Amino acid sequence: MRVFSIRLFIGLITLFVLICSASFAQELKYRGVGFRGGLTVDPDQVHVGFHLDLGEFVKNLRFQPNLEIGFDDDLFIAAINGEVNYLFQAIGEWVPYLGGGIGINFINDGHGRFKDDNDIEVGLNLLGGLEKVIGEDGRKFFGEIKFGLVDSPDFKLTFGLTFRSRTEEVK
């Protein structure tokens, strides 16, 4: 990756931190952090990342921004997603959710390795998933599908864990 690409990527991470910082000022509260990973279709990639649980700003409406990095032999995509999830009533031990948000996608097309072919696109995401508390400390496991609209990857299948803040009460 060329120096310009690294600077742009660092700028996107800074933007992610600023968005999260602004959310703290709006009565949202850090409730946990998690790791995620899965498969992406169109482009066909593996993706990994992390997310923050910043809590509910309205009953059952959770702000959960995330950073996902997708890669294969020729293409690198870093996506900063500001996503909101609506949590439905639990079905047994599982809590279904639907959501969506805006994604800022940094794309580096590695064809030729010496070409500096970078692009930034703003996309929309729609998602749905299930989560379940799996530990007495409030850890949650989740599975999620995400559909990309307008300059986002077409489909993502993601699994992950969320670790609760030590000061957060387990529900």
C-alpha cells in the first residue's frame, strides 16, 4: 500500500473516532466493544473488524458503529459504518434486530501493485441479525446479514462477540 493510501486510511480511522466521540456527548454511553468477521459477496472477500456498543439513544434503538476491513488478492476495502439497530423482543434467549446505516468505504484496487488506484465511496447498509448473551459477564454472540445499497458491498455474513464494559449492568 502506498503512503497516500496509509494516510487516507488513518484519516478514516480518525473520522471514526470523532464520530464515536460526538456520540458520547449526545447521552450515549460506551457499553462494550466487540470483534467481528465473516464473508463478503461482490466483491468476494473475507472481512474482519471491530464495533462499539454505544447503547440505546431511544428505547430499543442502539447505536453500534463499526470498522470492517475486507481483503482478497487484489482488493482492499476499509468500511466505517455508523449503524443503528432496532432490538425486538427476545425470542427465547435470542434477540432479533434490524438496522441500517451509512458506510464510508475506502477502496484500494491492488491490481499492478504499483498503481495508486484509491477511491472513497459513501454507501448505505441494511442489516438484520440475532444476538444472545453467552456469559454471566454479559458477553454476547451475534450473527448478522448485511445488504449493501449504493456503493457498498452487496452482501455480508458476519459473526462476532461483544464484550460488555465492566461498569455496565448485565441485562
